[in-house]
Amino acid sequence: MRVYFAPLEGVTDAIFRRVFAETFGGMDKYFLPFVSPSASQSYTLREEYDFSPAQNRGLFAVPQILAKNAEYFLGAARAFRDMGYTEVNLNLGCPSGTVTGKGKGSAMLRDGEALRRFLDAVYADAPLPISIKTRIGYDDPLEWEALLPIFADYPIHELIIHSRTRNQLYRGTPCHAAFGRALQILHCPLIYNGDLFDVDDLRRIEENYPDASGMMLGRGVLANPALVRAWRGGEALQMADLTYFHDQLLRAYLTRWPESAAVGKMHVFLRYFCHCLEYSARAFRDAMKANSLEAYQDGAAALFAQAVLKTHPAHPKDE
């Protein structure tokens, strides 16, 4: 079963992907955080850096596009094809209010006919294979029954299903029955996504859905970067792994960003890493409050020096 790294905006950027692949690896594909094309097809320097083929060399990287205008989507897809990418992903799953308020992401699941018109235009002129990442509805899981026939009518390269509605965000339990129903109805490759936090979770998907093509992981791998390695039969996460990964990330961010920005990025990762640690709350606060590079390095070193790995890491959803 294949394993993919989910695109987390502001987190799984090009630097993170490269350092993660060099340190842990194990991912079959890395999905890039979405870009939202306009008529001008122009992007920020940060976005251009992130999707630059040079920054994704050696990885099976898949750009993700967030759009409700088919021409904007196709323009971006053609540009990614010309850069050498071999597939793109359509984001129908983002639950963010700033996205859905513009009618994009999971908001597109509310109107089946409008979604069909969009997909008609996109797949009629697709310049390369297009996968889709979706949720199972906007308000209610019962909406899934109306969405399945729509997806069945298109040559979807892969359908990645986060088994929650938009209004659930990341709360509550994913509707596993919805994924099972998709396996009964659809013939495209199906990828499970949602609440994969430990080895038992991954094995459960393997056992319950042997016909699934793969799994997409996000927060679970940020909290335990060795999760896929352990699932594949390798060594579980060690403290030396975590501290090395942390230090390599910081070093890599310092080559591109000012010290304050690099420290800000590390605060995000430290919050995830601590799900797999028993640690001093005071040491954590000191590291998270640090604004200067020196103060952050001292704080992180003190935190890791007294921390121990948990037998059963906490789930990021429990925050």
C-alpha cells in the first residue's frame, strides 16, 4: 500500500520536505501545499520557491491547485506540466473559512451541478493526470451518496478521501463507512486520509480496506516522523532521530530565512514534536517564548535534554 505526505499549508514546505526525505523518507509521494491561480497565473516568490522543480528534485512531488475557475486551474496545470511535473491534484477538501468563503475547496461540494460543470471542463482539456483530494460532504455525511456518482463519471487519477465533512473540520471521528462505500462504487485508485496517528491506525486501514491503493498522512507524521518507518517494519522513533531532525531543519531554515523567521518555523514543529514526548512544561514554554536564535537553541536543547519518548504518543487532534 502506498503512503503519501499530505500538504499542510505553512508547514510542509520545500525545506521541510527535503529534510524529512533525507532523514526519514518512506513516502511514495509528497503533495505540495496548494496554490490558488488567478487570471495572471502569477505567484509569490515564496510559492515559486516551493514549487520550483529544483527544490523538489529527487522527490515524487505533486502540486496541488485550489481553484473554482476551470481556466485558471488548467492554466496552472499546464504550467506545472511544462516544469516537468507528471500530475497535479485538485483541492476539494480544504475546510478553511477563508477558502470556503470564496467558494473554493470543500465549498465546491455544496453544488453538485456546478461541480460537474467544473470537472467537465477540467477533464476535457487535462494536460496531465489529475487527482482529487476531497471530503465526504459539506454539512452532512449523507451528502456523500450524491457526490459518488459525480466522481464516478471522470477519469480521476487518484481520489484522496478525508472521511469528514467540511463542518467537522478535524473534530470527531472520521466516517470510515464512507470510505468503504467509495470502494464499492468507484473504480479509480482510492487513498484513505484522516486520523492516522500510530502504527495500529495504519495497520487497521490495511486490514479493513485491502482494496485501497494507499494512505495519506499529515499530522501523524509531524508528531512522529518515524511513523511510516515503524509501520514498514523498521525502528520506532528514537530520541536521537528527533533531535537530529530538529537540528537539521533549523540549519536548513537558517540558510533561507532570517533568524527570527527560522525560529518562528521551528516553534510550529516543536509543538508537533512534543506530542511524542514527556517533557517539562516550563522548558517547553521557554523554548516557545524564545525570539532570538540563541535563546531558542538553548530552550530546545534544555527541553530535549530532559524529555523522554512516550510509549503511546498523543494525537495532534487532541489539542
